[in-house]
Amino acid sequence: MCQMEIITRAALSLAELWRNLTRPRNGGHNNRNQTNECNGRITSVQVADYLRKHPEFLDTYIVDEIQLENVERWMIRKTQRARKETNPINSRKTSLSRWKFCVHADKRQMLQDLIHSLQLRPTKMHVLWELASCICSAVNADGFRLYLTDSTDTTSLHLCLSNSLVDENGDPKHLKIKSDAGIPNYVAKTREPIRYTKGDNDQRFAQNVLDASEMAHVLCQPVVYPDGSLVSVLELWRRDGGSPFHEEDEEIGCSYLVWGGIAIHYAHLNLVGMKQRKLNDFLLAVVKSIFQDMVSMDMLVSKIMSYAQRLVDADRASLFLVDSKTKELYATIFDVGCEATVPEGENNSEAHKEIRFPVGTGIAGHVALTGDVLNITDAYADPRFNRSVDQITGYKTESILCMPIFIRGNIIGVVQMINKHYGYFNKEDEEAFEMFAVYCGLALHHAKLYDKIRRSEQKYRVALEVLSYHNTCSEQEMEKCLEIGIPKSVPDIENYYFSPFQIDDYQKVIYTVYMFKDLFGLAKFDQNCLIRFSLTVKKNYRRVPYHNWTHGFSVANTMYSIIKHSSSTFRPNECLALFIGSLCHDLDHRGKNNKFMLDTESPLAAIYSTSTMEHHHFNQTVSILQQEGHNIFSKLSSNEYKHVLSLIKHCILATDLALFFPNKQKLNKLVEEKIFSWTIAEHRILVQSIAMTSADLSASAKPWEVQTETVEVIFHEFYEQGDEEKKAGRKPIPMMDRDQPEQIAASQLGFMTGICIPCYTLLYRLIPQTEPLLNMCNENLAKWQNIADKHEASIRPQ
């Protein structure tokens, strides 16, 4: 018979025996010891004998067939029976056998409770605390102490946690320990567990090492990471009357600590991840403050200190800036975390005032002087610490972490953290704080720049007030215009050939108001506001030879004529924008073109890289509208105002000749392909651009007398720019070189054939009422051609 068959038969017999023995007999009572020989069945004695002789069968049967809960229940009954047979006074809550077998009872519940607790507070300290509590319960100890290592020296113990000292939340209180903490220090250095009873003659320790303590018996074990490095030392103790710790207690602790070391390792990794996430969130908050909350320097400093305090869990935080001129540290805000405190190195208790002290004074001064990072665990033991601060404030400074803030290699400030809430500032705090200091430096640097910009803005406003006083029309000028009065009609004002040279500057203002009133009426506009606006526009045209008030009025007059002769072409808001844009299109022109502004690196060119002067002209227009009593659009609705202002900007920018060529090309293509439509907004915008160019160049379409007078002042301005270019060492183009006056006719021919004639031709095709502009331009072109031909003949060799 094979072995498998024997085991099978034995199993069947055992099962049958069990059913027979558990069958009720004699009134329902089981008689387990009664032999049933009459039925020819095996007895319980035979089963027991068989199992004793074949333990491997019993082991296999139990493992394969019996539920683990049943095994545990049997073991619990056995341990309870054993406990009753012994002295209950010195009995232990948990024995080694119970620990080994009761997986689903006490041990499993302990571990589940531990895991649940760690999910709520997954830090290394709490893992250690919960682990110590579990072991304390498992070995029936009266209490425990948990000694923590220094993060920079894992063989040195510096803090102690005791289950007898907790706060109102149940969290452990931190106690400092002496460097000669006997048994725990020995375990920290050797990584060996120690069992010790008061009075033992152990040569490794001082005699009567437990005499001064309530502890009578001690079990001290190292808590290590999986790699063997020390995490902490756990000291379990029992009072007098309790039994000494035995080897099985040590085994129980070790079985917990093996798992606990792994748990602590992952808790540490989790803590590192949480710290990194916290640091990332913190740095993001600092960056956001740089760009979003930079309302004032003080506000940013307050936020930075608050961030730093939370970052390293400090009780208080201070930030000092370096005054490079006076070689002092100063702070207008000091010590986040308290109402009022004096800085380290200064005896002034009035914290609301600016605090100053020399670089080199106190801890912060030393860091500012040397650039070193200082991590001081005992401030009073450091000779650089100024104790008078604590004497004045009543605050006890214990630990300090102080770090410099650099920008471009220069120390611009010092951040100082005071008293870490738990323990001392460690290496991780230093590393996080160092990262913070980089972003803190950026924040402070940008805050200083912002502060300078803010002050510059205030200076700009003051300068603008001064300029507006001198560049705004006076009451006397207003009275003068009111005395002249707005005429009911102006002869030839609608004529394309109206000469701007025949009237003085004040008449130009009056005629401007007349043209505006004639086009738009006064239902939505105030006449006095129009007069004031026109006078200030006149005043903001510089006294340059060509781009002056006369030119601005002339362009506005031409646009007025275009609108009058084609009243149904443009819509009301478009007409308004075209007229005001023409009037203001060259405000504050300096007599120099855009290229000159770029070449000379003018401040305007730094602000506007394209259409430099045109952008400036528009901004000047807006500035005038914003002055009191000058907003001629004040009665328009908000939407109308925005629409008109956007159209004015477009119209003024369109006077940049660099934009004329692409605009002309687009519009020509639409006309040639016969797809142009007045109902399409983009097409209308292009027509407005061409109309603005036509009005701006209208001097070329005036009668010959006006044309030649205009060309004279244009070249006067050109020559002034050429002279400036010569002074700068650059060679001007021939047209702007006063030493080449013969270029006038040739330049006019090129200008009229390349720009003016194509512009007026295109405008005529779209708005036939502008034909006089094209006709007069052709006449002037012929005369310039005649002059050029005569000049060419005079220099031609005979």
C-alpha cells in the first residue's frame, strides 16, 4: 500500500472518528473517552496514538483542511487555559506564543490600527510613536521612551519622546536629553539590544544607572532602516514589582521593528515627497506673489516671511535688507509670528518703525557680512548672539537658521528663522531654505524694480501735471476764441484747394470747430469743449517747419472736404474718427521720421518698435481727451466711445507711409477683381486707410502756389534732420542733404509718381467725388517734370 493511500485512509478514519465522538449519547452528552469496541471502530486513544506517531500527517491535514480562524481559536483557548493555571498577578497581556499565532486577532488588529493612524499622519515621527506604542503593549511594558537621532549624525541622540508626556492633542512633547544618556547612547552606537534590571553589575554602564528613575527593568532596542542605518532607539521599561524583560520580549520587539523599519523607510520617503510637494507649492506661491501681489514692497516682504516660516516650521521669521550705501541691515517689517520684537543686534523696541543696525552685528549681521549659512542649535552658547534682545522682549531664542539672499553674486538681504517648533533646524531645512532663498532673491529683486517703477510712475504723473499746465490751453485763449465766435459759414472751406496759409492759428481753431459742428452738429457735443480741445491740440503741435499746427489743420480740412463731397460714403462714427484722426495725426511731431528715431535709439523707439511716431501721436490724442474739460466724446455711450477711439487709432497709424503700400496692394486687388464691397468691414477699413493717406499728402494736390510753399517748409525740415545725422557721423540721403538742393525736383517727381498719383487714382475709383485731388496732383506733377527737365538740360554737356 502506497504512502498516499495510507494518508487518505487515515484521514477518512479520522473524520469518521470525529463524527462518532461528537455524536450525542446518553441523553445528549458526548462521551469522547468512551470506547466503541462493539461496533469495531477505532478509539480516541488509537487516533491520538496514530497522530503522535505520524505528526507529519497531522501537520499536512491541519494546513490543508482546517481554516486559520479555527486554529487561532484553539490557540486562544489554550493560552487562556495556561494563563489560569499560572499566577495572574505577574501575567502578561501578550505572550510570545500569542504574538506568533494570533495573526487575525491582536497582532493583525494592532497593525491595522497602526496603518490607519499612519494614513492620517504619515510622518517618520508618528510611525515611530505608533510603533513604540504597539511594542509597549505587546510586551506588557509600563511605558516607553523614544530617542531620536540627529539627522546630521545618526549615532548622536538629541531628543526624547515619552508616552508619559503628551500635549492636549495626544501628540508627544519633545524633551532634550543629555549626551550621557547611558543605555540608549550605547545602543545607538552598537546597534545591539540591551535588557537591564536595576542593580545589575554591567561593566558597560555606570553603577546604579536606573537608581534615579522609576524604571526597574529596561529593554532598549535600536530602530534601523532596511539598510542598517539608525533611525532611533526605543527604551521600554517596567516598574518595581514587574517581571524583568526576557528573550521572548526582545523577540517580540524585534519582530515589530523589522516591519517597523520598512514602514519608517516608506514613511520617510513619503515625508520627503510631501516636503518636496510643499516646497514646490511654496515656490509657486512665491512666484505668483512676484507677478500678482506686487502691490508694495512691504506686502511682498510680509508674504515671503510668512512662507519661509511655514516652510521650516519656525516659530518666528525675520527678513533684513542690505543698504549698500550705509552698510546697514534694515527692516520695516520684523518678526512674523509676534506682535512686536526687536531684531537681533538692535535695542529698539518700537517695531513699527524702520529697524537698522550695522552689518556684522549679531547673527544676521554676521551672515550679511560673510555670506555664510548659520544653523545654531543653542543661541546662548554662540558668542555672536545678542542676548539683550531677549532681555527686552522676554522671548527666549533657542535655535536659529540664518541664510543670505543673493542676486547676481551680491548679498541683498538676510532671512532668519527662530526656534523650530519640534527639535532643531536640520539639513533638510537648510536645503529647502536655500532653494527658498533663490526665489526670495528674485522676488525681492523684482519688488525693488517694481518699487522703482512705481516711484517713476509718480514722477511721471507729476511731470505730466506740469506739462499739462503748459500744454493745455489757458482761459485767456478760450476767451479769445469765444470773442471771435464760430462763424455761420466760411467761404471755400469745402474746396479741396483751400489754402491753410491764408488764416492765422486762432482762425484755424475757429474753422476747426466750424467744420466739426457742420459735420456732426452739437446734439452729442459741447461747443466749449470742442474749442478747448482744438486749442490744446494746436498747442501740442510743435513749432517745427512742416509737421506743425498748420499741417494738422490742413489735413483735417481735406478730410472735411472728402466727407462733405461724399456724405453717404462713410458712417457717422467713421466720419468722426477720420476727422479727429486727421486733426491729431501728427501731435507732438519732432520734425524727424521713424527711421531717425530708431537710428538714434530714441526713448519713443524703445516704447514703439513699429510706427513709432504714429503710436505716439495717438497716445497724445488720448492724453488730451483725458484732461479735464477736453473729452469731446463724453456724451457718447461706452460702446460708441470705444468704437470711435479704436477707429481713431487705426486712422492715425494709417498715416505711416510704410503701411500705405500693403494697404494699397490689398485694396487694388479687391477693386481689380471686382470683389470690393462697402458692406464688408475689412474693405471699409482699407478705404479709411487710403483716405487718411490722401488727406495727409493733400499738399501735393493743392494749387501750385500752395504746393511750392509747402515743399519749401518740407525741405527745411528735411535739411534739419540731415544736419543732425551729419553731426552723428551718418550720411543723410540726398533728399535730406542741404548741400544737394538740386534733388528737390527729382525727389518730388519720385514722391508724386510712386505714392501720390497711385493713392489719388485708387481713391478716385472708390470715391469719384475726390477727382479734383487727382487732377491737381497731375498738374503739379507736370510742372515738377518740367522743372526737372530744365535742370537736366542745364547740366547736360553741350
